[in-house]
Amino acid sequence: MIPPPSALRSCDDCSALILWTVTVHNRRMAVDSVPDEAGNQAVYRDGLAWRSRSLDGVDAPPKRPWESLHKPHVATCGEVRPAQGQAPAPKDPPR
Ligand SMILES: [Zn+2]
């Protein structure tokens, strides 16, 4: 199922549209708003909430018909802007 625009939010970092989901471990995770067959997160709607589960585990069931595949947004967010934590090179002290 493709999330409707009303379910999407903008990423604070790169302002791309993302979908907030709740994982099986009850943790929030942002995924890309556009389904991607290369994604490893099976996303489906559960009432008002969006759920996601990883397909990476060896015992993870395959994608179900009502699920769509998405990439975790953290996997693509870095492509839009430079990586975090890279402080500018220190300037030489004045002499
Ligand atoms: Zn982002």
C-alpha cells in the first residue's frame, strides 16, 4: 500500500518526504515515502499507524501482499547532503 500524502512528513535534515513507521520493536523509524523494490523494510498500515518490519533476518517471513517495500530513510538521507560530523578543518592559529 502506498502511503497517502497526508501520512508523509518532511525530513528535518534533507526535507525529503518520509513516512514514520513503528517497528516490531516499537521503535519509530522513518522510511522513504516512495516504495522501492530494493528496500528491506516491509511497510503496511495498521489502523492509523504505519508499521514496518525488517526483511533482513534469516527467519523473517517474505513480503506479504499487503506490504510494500521501502528503504529506511537513514540509508538515503546522506545522499542528499554531506555527512554529518565533518567539522571544517581548523584554521592555522594566527602568528
Ligand atoms: Zn533526510
